[in-house]
Amino acid sequence: MRAIQLRSFPQRQKGVILFIALIVLVAMTLAGIGMVRSFDTGNAAAGNLGFKQMSLNSGEAGIQVAYQWLVAQAGTPNLINSNPAQGYFSSRPVTEPDWGSSSAWTNAVVLNAGAADAAGNVVSYVIHRMCTLPNTAYNGTNAAMVQNQCAMAAPTAAGAGGSMGVGNYSFSGAPQVYYRITARSVGPRNTASYIQAMVALSN
């Protein structure tokens, strides 16, 4: 009897494993891209915070320079009249300036003749005497006999009384007028910081 050989044909591969592998590969690629972007964003944020901190430090240097100028003028008539060349105005603005606008810094003093400091920041400042009338003594009146009103601090102590004011407080020191210093620091990556400080000085 003749033996009959049966040939077996291979089954068709359906490619399910290949499809799953492709999905896993795409997911891993997207995860890798996400990690790279997250790393770049973190570096950029850290860099921006660093630039912001350096900008604030430079702005504080502007406050210090303006303060030294005020101290040098304290007790002299120089603080009665405005001096735009020194960034000084003897009255407060009628309306608060938009400090983000370049027009608010037209008469500002720019440190280092406009050259950037070691951190790459350009610093400028303006000073306002916190009074209602310009070019008028803190306790004076203008030509229209309007009384100048200034934000002031006056050290007082309990007085023993006298012909000028029985039972009232008497000044224990010279009245102090408040001055506002506003500094701006502009640095790399369009970083801009604005700092204000109030200073009380005797007149």
C-alpha cells in the first residue's frame, strides 16, 4: 500500500505583535519629547528668575544712589525747586505715571551714562517730593496764596506747655518731608523691574 504524505501549510501571520510594538514605540517617543521639553522649560524658568533677581538687585542700587543725592541736598534750598536734570521733582504727580511707559522716564537719571552694569542692567531713577505745590517751601504758599501740603513726619514729645500752646505737643525735632524714589532696571530677555522707596528727610 502506498503511503500518502500530507503537507502542512504555514498559517498566515496576522502582525498583532508588530502593531503593539509600534504603539509602544510611539508612546515612548512622545514621553521622551515631553521630558526634553519639560527640561528646557525648567531651565528657561530658572534662567528668567535669575535675571529677575539680578534686575531687582540693580534697581536697589539705583535707590541707593538717589538716596545719597537726597541726603547731600537735605537742609539746603535745593530741594525746594524741581531739578529735572537730577531727576528731581518738588511735587508729587497729579496722576500716577504709568511706570511701564517710556514717557514716565523722560527726565530720569540714568546710572553709568546709560551703560549696562555687570549684570547687563540699565538703571534709572526719579525722585518726587510728596507735596502738592512745586517750587514752594514745604510750609509755604504759592503766588495764589495756596498752602503747600506735604506728607510729613514730625517727631513729637509731651511738652510742659507755654504761651504758644498750653497742654499741646511740642516738636522735639525738625519736621521731615517724605520723598519717593522710583527706580527702574531693564536687563536681558526684556526683564524690567520697578522699585519704590519712601524717604523722610529734615528740611
